[in-house]
Amino acid sequence: MNMDTETDPPIPPNSDEALIDALVVVDPPVEPQRPNVTPIQYAAIIAVVIQFTRAFGIWDASAEQVDALTAASALLGALVFGDAGLRGLRNLGNR
């Protein structure tokens, strides 16, 4: 006579059904998230490429164009870093 207090789990009538139930995925697999790139970041990349072409002498810009490009680059930089700061604070809040 077995004196164990634990009971054996019941054996299902059809072991194939139990195998299928064991193999069913409860949660779908997590897909990797691609980076979320904003339109401002694309505009900043374009401004950087234009600045490089000017710096290496590929594009000869007038003084007004240089001033406008410098102002646009500063504004885009502020927007990109501001967005990064907001995302960082949002991630801290999710912890």
C-alpha cells in the first residue's frame, strides 16, 4: 500500500490530446521592435548630409544658404535631442 500523500495526476483518456494541449502556445512569440524613426530624425539626417557636402566642398553655398542651413540644423538638433529626452523619461516611467 502506498502511503504517499501526493496523488498522481489523472491520465487523460487520449494521450494525443494531452500532447497537443501541451504543445499549444499560450502567448504569441514576441516580435522584435524596429526602431521608431520620426520624420524629424529623417530631416536631421538630410541636413547632416547637406552639411557634409558643404564641408567637403561638393556643394558651394551662398552666405544666406549657409545661415539658413545652420539655423535649420540647430533647430533639428534641438528637436531630435528633445525627443530623445522625452523617450528616455517615458521609459523610466514604465519601470
